[in-house]
Amino acid sequence: MRNPFLVVLAVLATAWQVNAQTIFKAGGATESIEPGKGLYSLTLAGYGAPRNGRFSIGWKPLDSTSKFTVLAGDGNALYAANENGAIYTATAGTGALSWKKLAQTNPFSNMAVKSNTIYIVRQGQLYSSSKPYSTWKKLHSSVDLTAIACYKNKIVASTANNQLIQATTGSKQLRWFNWGTAANIHSLTADIERLYVLNQSDSMWYVDTKNNSPRWQQVGVKNNQTYTIHAQQIAVAGNAIYTIDDQQKLYRSFHETDGNLSVRALALTGNNNKTVVLVSMDITGMDLSLTTRVKAALKKSRQLAPEAIFMNASHTHFSPVTQAWTCWGDFCQVPDSNYLLAVEKALVRVVEKALDNRQAGYVEFARGSSSIGVNRRNTAETIHPYDSTLDLIRITDLQHKTRQLIFWNACHPVFQNAGVEGYTLSANFPGVAKALVEEKTGSLNAMFMQGCGGDINPKSTDHLLSGKQLAEDVLNLSRTTNWQILQGDINYFIDEINIPIKPWSEDSIRHFREINAALPPGDVSVEKNVRWADLMLRRYAQNDVSPVLPLFVQTINIGNWKLVGLSREVVNEYGTYIRALYPDKTVTVSGYTNAVPSYLPNNWHIEEKLYEGFESFLWYGQPGIPDPSVLTFVIGKIKEKNR
């Protein structure tokens, strides 16, 4: 028979442990970063190939019985004309269009509409008509026009000699001013901010109309996967771009997307009234300027210390460009400013919502493994290290019901860059895993945090299988009874480690450029080499060549749990080495934190001149490559700081 006294002691001890458990205030939130209104197509990040880029635009066929040759838009109204000069209008939308005839005139080649005035181009000359569109006035021009568009109170036109000219509407005599150049234009259209161009190479571009010196940004090209038609005319109407192909069929633009891009946040406040926020982002990477702006906004609005905000990119290779890929193709060199601003606002919003959602609860940690990846540098002779660590943080309410699960694993979110999926916006396997974890556990917003996955790729080329396997591993780990209860104070730090490098000399860069410039055109790696050389020579001219690579190391301590985040694409051995620095603590390590300006390789990546240890630094526009002792150097500096 069991001793009743011992039973009572056991019950009291259990009750004491529960009562002694630290109660945190925890809150989570999720915000979509899917493209919003006014963003008709975005460049996908993550690969330097194909050479002609990856864009999110696709075309949905509409009104298969209608045959049009000319398009224009004004607000929510779409205008079209047939080869006989009959002009129609319809309200733009996602469904079938109901066309109403407006006017009849002689055949023409281009059209623009603004405030009930229709402008047309016929045989290179410009005409206009206002309601009821019964008479047409010739607007004299000394040049042959090829395409026209209207925005605000302006009319812009392309000419036969590839010039762009602009005039103010409403005056008796249009006075044209040179505005730039654009070659081989089929069609022009505009919204309130941007002018869009369709050229004769099945390629779409835009320029900000407020820019007096236009910088063209490509946003689409025929790729025979998602963009399969020969577009002839384009028009912006109702937050979409419409097009007519060479068969006179009408299409409406849409984004090829899985619809699962998001940013997520967990806010935690401890007994010492210090607050930290973990942020996960379905983006490929970010410049330090983005996270700096977000942290500055949150310091102003919520008095959060910048070092208390831990911002981690999943590194999906199928998100829109959110950082300046200086040495990539033109379409990747500058993020879409409107999309970047939307992401920035979503990040501020998601943190503020997480703070507002805080409730009393418990924080627990568990460790397991998930072997969804493999070191991509393995050979038949050499199997390189692979860290399969799976770390899990569970947030429960006071009744021990799971509210949030945050999981860490190290693996590149990639799959075969082929077919339609190669052009589809997607959170990749982390998005699949998050959705399954939420479905099976009822947690409010599961979060994936990228580990040190710089040289780790999924075993499977099917991201659905990788996501499912990761979710199963998370769910199995969540059923463990071996939870470590997090107790104690919160503190946080950010340190900068300057990794020494030896930049190439100007002469060696010029020689490198000459070699690559002499090679046949069309190779993306060769073109990257030339861009990198040009970038470095400009830096030398400006006396702006740095002898160091800054590495930002962020540390968050919650009792006995330590979270360490490193900027850059960190290869997987760093996680193992950093955990070994603190044998008496539970340590979780992330790469891709706060900024992703290059790889952070190990000695063998550099010595063997593998992508991670050589060519990637040129892709990232870095001034040089670290010494092979870089891992030892970084680990030594982290140990020295002892955060």
C-alpha cells in the first residue's frame, strides 16, 4: 500500500511547481504580405536565373467572343475598340464584362481616356473627342506618335524614333516636352503613379511618373509557362492590367501565387517587465535598412528597444524581391518601392497587434530533430555536416491550452525552379508546415524560424512533401512530455562583429572585368561578374571599399534559454559551434536575422571555392571574401562577448 503521507507530498510538490512556473504575457499576430492593389506584377527573388527573370504576372482569358485591337483604361472603366473603329466601354472586374458601345470612328491604332475625353492615334497623328463623341479634333504634332497614355493631367506618348514625350491636357495647343526614351513600344498605359509599357519583345516595364529621369523596371515577359500569349495592347483599369493578344482576345492580369506569404510575430513580456518580439517573414532576404526602419518605428510607437526585436527571414526563393540585388539582372536590382513599403507597414502592424494580444501564459521549450534536408555539397567521397536540430517553443494559456508554436529548423526553402511553380509566389515548405501545424493543434499562428541553413537543401524537390514532413516532426515533438519550462528574466543584446577581408585591387578587378566582358553574351554568371567589377570600380572611385564585412549577432535570453541570431546566410556548422559555447544552457541558433547581405561560410567552402565561399559574394555585391578561418574568428568573438 502506498504511504498516504508520500502521496500528499507528491501532490503538494506538483502544485508548488505549477505555481512557481513563471507566468509571461504572450501575444501573437499574423499579417499577409500578398501583393495588394496597384501591384500588377512583381519580380521573384531567390535565383539569378533564368536570364529573362521570374515575374508573378499571369493572364486570365475573358470574353472569348469579343474581338478587339485597341485598349485603354480610366479608373474602373475599361475601353476597347475593334478593327473597324467602334469604341466600347465596360466596368472592370473579375467576372464577365458587359460592353456598351460609345462611339464610331475610322480605324485607329492606339487610345487613351481621361475624364470622358478619348484620345486616339491614327496614322501617327493624335485626335480627341468628348461626350457624346460625335466629332473628333486633330491635335497637331510635329512627330509621328506610336502609343499614348494619360495620367493625372498629363498625356504621354511614344514616337516613331523611340522618344517619350509629355504634354499637359486641357490646353488649346499641346506643348510637348521630352521625357525619356523607350524602344519598340506596342502600347502605353498608366495609373496614378506609374506608366506601363508593352514592347515588341513581349516584355512589360514600368516607370514612376513622378520621376523626371525615368528608370525603367521590368515586370513581365513571355515565359511560356505563366505568360504564354503574344500581348499587343495593355490598359490599367480596376486595379488590374488588361491585355489583347495577337488573336484579338482579351485577358486580365493576376498574380500566380499560393496565397500564403505572411509576416508573423510573438511578443513576450517577463516578470522583469522586459519585452521581446520574435518576427518571422516569408521573404528571401532584406537589407539592414528595412529592419532598421521597422525597429525605429516600433521604438517610437511602442518604446521597444531595437535589440529586443528579432527579425528572421524564412529565405523562401519564391517571394517578391525585398532587397537590392545589385549584381543581378536589372529587374532584381531595386525592390518594388510600393511592395517594400507594404511589407514594412505589415511588419510594424503585426508587432503592434502581437503586443496588444498579450495574455498571461506559460512558455516551454522542447528539442527534437527533422531531417528534411541534406548538405548540398555532399559528394560520393565526402559527406559534409548536417545539423537536423528541431527546436520548438510552445505558448500555452493558464489552462495549458496551446496558443502558439514556434519552430526552428535549418533548410533552404527551394524546389525545382521549373514549370509554373518556378514563377509562383509561395512561402514554400515553411508555409505548408505552418498551415498543417495550425490545423492539427488549433494554435493561433504557428511560426517557422530559419536556422543556419545556408548550405542545406531539402531532400525532396516537392515542397509539399518537405512541408508535410516538417509539420509531422513538429507535431510529434509537440506531444512530448519532456518540456523544459522557461523561467527567469528576459534580456537582449545586439553586437557587431567586423570580419576582416582583403578586397581585390583595382588592377585585378579591371583584369577580371576584361576577361568576362570578352566572353560571349547571355551567361548570367558572366554578366554578374561584369556588374560586380563595375560596382567595385565605382566604390574605389568614391573611396568606399570596406575592409570588413559587418556581422550582427543578436542574443535574447529568457531564463536558461538563449536565442542567438546571425545576419547573413549562415551555413549549418555555426549552429553546432554556438550551442557548444554554452553547455549549461539551452541554445537555439538562427541565421538570416536582421539582414542578409551575403553568405557566412566555413573554411572548406572558401578553400574549395564553392558557391557559398566564393561566387555568392559576387552575386551579393560584397567587397571581398573572408579568410578561411572565419568560423573560428566569429565563434571566438561570440565567446568573448558572452551574452
